[in-house]
Amino acid sequence: MSVLDEWTGWRAPGGVYLDTESPDPTEDVVRRAVSDARDIDDFDMRHLRYFLTVVRAGTVSAAAQQLRISQPSLSQQIRRLEKRVGAPLFIRSSRGVELTAGGRAFLREIQGIPSQLRSAIAAAAPAPQDWPVGVCGGVPADVLIKVQNGLSESRLYGGHDLGMRLRMRSVGAADQDELLRHGELAFGIVRLPILTPHLVSAVVWDEPLGVVMAREHPLAAAPELTWSDLARQRLLWYEEGCAPGFADTVPAQLARLGWNSVLHPVDQDQHALFLHALQTTSDLVALRPRRAVERESHLVWRSLPTSRPPRERLAVTAVGDSRAARVLQQVSRELGWAFFVD
């Protein structure tokens, strides 16, 4: 009797399998998986990683740099993958590579495999696991500590400690979606709203926005601001593609309140650039929650002239139906975080 037979409760007298009670659908799933696995014995996860990296990088040379292998070697591995698939996956040109119709179909079917494999390993392994977390720019240290403590100290599956070790790194909001789907991130920390439908999120920070300016700014001495004061100011804001949902909705809210702000884009992931822009431009202000800048001695915070200012909501995200999503949902229940399925 095989392990599979023993697990599913089948018997094999004389080599004939009988179900003594009722058919177990799990047995059929496993048998199909065994058959499918036999057909792809010569596939290598490395080739899938190479393929996904080329898709994300847009050129073989850029992908080779990210993978730290030579470009000819990467090209050879991609050709080997195309030969095994039996169809070309990329259209190559002087501008880079584009997916063929077959390549798009291949990407659609395999992009979840790394995440699924990571989840399977994490589910089976008793040892503590590293969980990579992408952090968008401008997230206060207090929020990172809150997320660290909340996720790493949670208990799941009958009260057993998950043993989670979070490995946080800076990743722009625009890049997190793809990295989450490809399994390179378990969680992301972003500003809401998010525009992708397949993520779940838990709100860990919800604060009203106010006006931030350099201490030397002409308006810094005013105890209160008016819309007329702000009409003459440019708004230091997010570059195109950064925090797309948040970056689009807040200026629209301000316009409805009476401030049609002229935007001054800057890389919000670089705090030094944020400070430098405010300190060197006399008609420039920014928006931040008070708690995010109260320890910055070079900055002054003033409330917006409204009783219903736009808010900054930071959330932990994960791919729906992943183990990370189940962990996030459990943690949200334990800590009272607002949990959303988009």
C-alpha cells in the first residue's frame, strides 16, 4: 500500500483499488497532480524565475543584471525554456522584448506558482520562516513597529506560534503588486486606496492630513491657514506611478474643498529629497499627518481649513487566498485592524 493509498483509505487486494466508503475527492486531486508532475519532470523553477524576471525587466540585459548572470547565459536558458514549452515566448527587438500570445498565456498560468510553492513550504516547515515585506516611501517608524509586532507575535492554527521573521525593504507602491503576485513579497505596506482587485488589506494607520512646511516658510508663523493662503502655494506631491490611488484621490478632494493645487512631484521614497525641497522652495508645502512629522525640528505642521480633511490610511496587503492573506486576516481579528477584501 502506498502512502497515498493509506492516507485516502483505499485498499488494493490483488492490485484492485476499492473504496470501502465513499470516493475521496482529495485522492483524485493528488492522482492528477502526480500525473501532471510526471509530465514536467525536466522543468526547473530557475527557468520560471528567469522568465518572470525578463518579463518584469523588459530586456534580457536588464534581467541578466538583476539575476547576476551573463546575458548570453540567460538568453540560452530562455531558449531552452521556449524549446521545452514548444512555442516562442518573447518577440525580440532593438527596444527589448515583448510577450507573444503564447508568452502571455504562459505568464497567466505560471505567475502564481512561486507564491504557491512558497506558501506550501511555509505551511509544511516547522522552523521560523522569513516573510519579505515591501514598504512604500514615507511610512512612519511607528507603523513599521506596529506591523512587526502584530504579524510576528500572532498565533494561528490552534494557538501555535507562526515563528514569523519579517524582512522589510523599500519597494515603491507601483512595484509591490507585481512582486506580491510573483511571490517575491509576502506582504506590502501601502497607502490606500489600492487599485488592484486581487489583494486583501488591513488598515494599520488612519490619520487626517495637514499642511507641512519648512520652519522658514512665510506661512509658518500663521497659527491657522485659509484656502486663500494655500491658493498661492504649490503642493509637494508624489511622482507619477507612486501610490497611484492615493496620489490621485487626495488632490481631487482638495479641489472640491477649494484648493486647486499645482503639484510639484518628488520621489517620496527619499526623505532627504522631501526635506530639501521644502527647505529650499519658498512657495512649497506638503501634506502629512501630524504624527508623521512631529519629531522633525525643521518642519511646521498646520491643520487644513476644513472639519473633514483628506486622510492618510496605511495598510498591510497580501495576495488573496494566500497563506499570507490568511495570516493577515487572523491578525486583523486579534488586533482589531479593519480588514478588506478588494
